[in-house]
Amino acid sequence: HLIANGSNGHYIGNKVTLADVTTDSLIGLIQGVTGEELVSKSKTPAIWEVREKLNKIENLAAWKKTEMFKELNEKTFAALGFN
């Protein structure tokens, strides 16, 4: 879907959708476990573009820098068994 949509950083059209947000979250989880072994700009450019688009959204970028976000991430990793 990403390539069919022109690798523009969105699954559908030119606006952020739940698919984009979910992809960004999954990238964070995958990289938290494997680093850049599986997902990176060079290995998965179309998927990475989704993350870059979302990180340009000021409110989302600011949220990712908060202690609450970091705590939520830590709890998510712990719940999944990745400490």
C-alpha cells in the first residue's frame, strides 16, 4: 500500500490515518527490541517515511519527548517481556 500510494509516508492519500500511527508505534517497538536490524531508513524506506512524516507533526514529536510517553513505552516493553 505504501508503494502504491507513492511512498509518500502515508498508507492512504496524504493525511495521517490509524494505519500510519500504528506503523509508527510498531517501528518503535521493533527498534526497541532489535535496534535497526529489521527496520531502518536504508532497509525499509517506505515504512521509514511513515515514521518521518509523523515525527514532523509537532504535537506528536513533543509527546514522544515526554516522561509519560517514555514511561508508557517502558511499561509496554515490560508487559511484552522485553525488559
